[in-house]
Amino acid sequence: MNETCDCAIIGAGFTGATLAAGLAQLGLRVIVIEARAPLAVTAGDTPDQRGLALAHASWKILSALGMWQPLAAEVTPIRSIHITERGRFGVTTLTAEDAGVDAMGYVCPALRLATVTERHLQDLAGVTRLAPARVTALELQPEGRRLVVEHGGQTCEISAKLVVAADGVDSATRDLLGIGAAVHDYQRSAVVANVSVARPQAFTAFERFDTAGPVALLPLGGRRYVSIWTMATSAASAMQAMPGDDYTQRLNEFFGTRLGTISEPGPRQVYPLRLVRANEIAAPRAVLIGNAANTVHPNASQGLNLGLRDVAALLEAVAVHGMQDAGCSDVIDVWREQRLPDHQATVRFSDTLARLFASDLAIAGLARHAVMLGVTAIPALKAKLVRNAMGLGGRPPRLARGARLIR
Ligand SMILES: Cc1cc2nc3c(=O)[nH]c(=O)nc-3n(C[C@H](O)[C@H](O)[C@H](O)COP(=O)(O)OP(=O)(O)OC[C@H]3O[C@@H](n4cnc5c(N)ncnc54)[C@H](O)[C@@H]3O)c2cc1C
């Protein structure tokens, strides 16, 4: 096969699949190259247990692209977020009411989101999906990039005006483009498990900080919550291996009694945590989106939300400047300028939280307390935090604000 297309997307995860949907809506020809076989869950694998908090802005983006409808019945709105610090009095509550909206975001089972995005991709006109497939070369040419792709035991060539790296934290496309990345290993891992609580509080998410934590509980509906407990990597595998009742006993001791007894844990999954930042987010006729550009600590539930804003901004740049040539320098320059401030602010926020709340130093303890007090006492600070949590900080792309792609 020798094919041409407007855009080749490498990686059909959440961001790659969403971008494909948006470009197809613009009438562009897209080829998606994904390493995994469709809906690949090999025997013995535990399906993704995470519940992903999708911010208000992400809801707007997915709605505009027709991907929200099949999810709507399975998401749980977040109307308030309770933030506490273990060992100190006081609670900070961020509410949707503060922002004048119905929900600050929604918790969506990750497995469901993966199924819906994949099905959506299969049905799109103008989109070809190659999977399992791998790109082995990515050569720059005057009017695009030439990709050499291994697929189904054969080698094919694709000419694309724009190449998008959406292949996640260890992006091979980033390497093929000659772009390095700065990596910080937090030496911490997130242990994820679905649990039941005795006294659920509807539509409320909880974040409890501690130098040995934090732990977040996101509502999945009824008595079920997804717990995301961050701890030293050295402790995480023991937490995963211990009997379920021992695990919930520790979680109860750590989280306290706000939701009553925590019980009925599902399978536990462990995610080692790293901050990975590409040294550049664009190259001639290529951009990096989602985790390939920035992989952040999940403490503030920002990673996918940031990636979906990458997608929305790229669709906007293509709609305005790139309908004839999706990879022209105007598209790339406009997109890069739009994205850098959001990347910097989001990375700084989650990284500061990670370091501040992992430190035993007294000064860090004071700083934590000041943050909590400040958020409680200063309405402007609280409003800013709420806007950020909703994905509306800074200068959000048009789709994230519920506007049409083109004015
Ligand atoms: C514990 C935890 C909880 C989280 N909770 C939240 C949350 O509540 N809210 C939030 O916004 N974010 C959250 N995140 C972050 C979120 O999961 C990621 O930011 C998001 O999944 C990134 O999407 P992506 O499409 O960029 O990358 P990925 O989801 O990693 O997708 C990459 C895709 O590329 C494919 N691929 C890889 N290599 C190749 C290759 N060489 N060639 C072709 N294809 C390839 C992969 O198979 C995959 O399909 C969480 C993360 C963790 C670890």
C-alpha cells in the first residue's frame, strides 16, 4: 500500500482517536497507526480500573465531536471537590456552584472511554486505521513527511502533510523526530482500585493529602468510588499483593471516616509516576500531543484534559489555516504558541503539588497549610482554582469554551 493523507496520527489512545474524529469532521483524510490490536485485552490482563476525571472543558470538546452521547449514561458528574490534609483541621471545598455551572467535570470509567473512542474511530468516514502497526521511518519532504509503516507482515509507505505523535509517554515518534525529553521519576506509584463506601456523598470527589499520600476518591455512582492512592514505589507492590480486606483497612485508616467504612475492593493496579516533558512540541510538519508532549503526575487529574485541549487547539488551527495544507507552518506555529502557556501552567501546578505534598520538611508543611488556608479564605484564588480544575484557565481553545471551530 502506498497512500497519501492530510494527517497521519501515530497512536490511537484517547487523544489520537479524538483528533481523528475532529479531522474527519473537517472532511480531511486521516490515517491512524496504532501499535496494539483493536480492543486488545490479552487473557490474564486486568482491564483498566481507572475512573478518569474529565473536566468541564473536555466535556465540551467531546460533545462537539459527537463522542459524548455514548458516554453520557455512564459518567458521574462532579459537583464539588473536598480537599483535606491529614493531621490538620479544615477542609477546602471547590464547588460547581462557585463557577455557575452544573458540573465541574465528570468521572468516566477509563475502559468505557476506550471502548467508545475505538468504536467511534471504526465508524468514521475518511479515517483508515492500521493496527497493529509501527512506523519505522519518518522522513521530511518539501510537502509533507514520508512514513514507512510495518503492518500485517508488510511494509507500506504513507505521505502525510502533517504527522501527529499521539503515542504516549514513551513516544517512539518523538525519538524518530529527534526530539529528546526531560524525565523526572517521582519514585512514587499510584495504586488504583474501585471500592464501595458506607456513606456515599453524591457527586462529590475527595482529595486527601499527606506526605505519605495523597489519596483521591472519585465517585462512580451509588456506593462505588475509584480510589487513587499515591505512595512510595517501594510500598506499592506490597499494597497490590496484600489481601483485599487488609488493603481497605489501610485505606480506611488513611482516609478517615468521612465516607463511612470503605470495603469491597476490586483488582488493584499500580502506575509508576514520572514527569516527562518533550524538549519541543513541534517540528516541521509534525506536532506532539497528549502524553507524548507532557506526561504529568495524576494528582490534579490533568493529563488527559491537557491532551484534549491539545486536540481542540490543533483542530482550530487546521480549520483556520490548514484546510489546504494541514501541516503548513502557519498551523504549526499558531498551535505551538497557543499550547505552550497551558503546558507550562499545567505542568507547574501538578509538579508543585507533587513535590509540596511529598516533602517532610517543616517549611513544606507550612506552605501546604498556607495553600489550604489561602484557597479557603481568598475568593479570587478559589475561583482561579475552580476555573483551572474545569480546564478553563488561561486562554482555552474555542471548542473547550463551547464555541464553533471557526468564528
Ligand atoms: C493513575 C492515573 C490516573 C489518571 N487519572 C486521570 C484523570 O482523572 N484525568 C485526566 O485528565 N488524566 C488522568 N490521567 C492521565 C491520562 O491517563 C493520560 O494523560 C492519557 O491517557 C494520555 O492519553 P494519550 O492519548 O496521550 O496517551 P495514551 O493513552 O498512552 O495512548 C497512547 C496510544 O499510542 C499507542 N502507541 C504507543 N506506542 C506506539 C507506537 N510506537 N506506534 C503506534 N502506537 C503506539 C498506545 O498503544 C496507545 O493506544 C491519569 C493517569 C494515571 C497514571
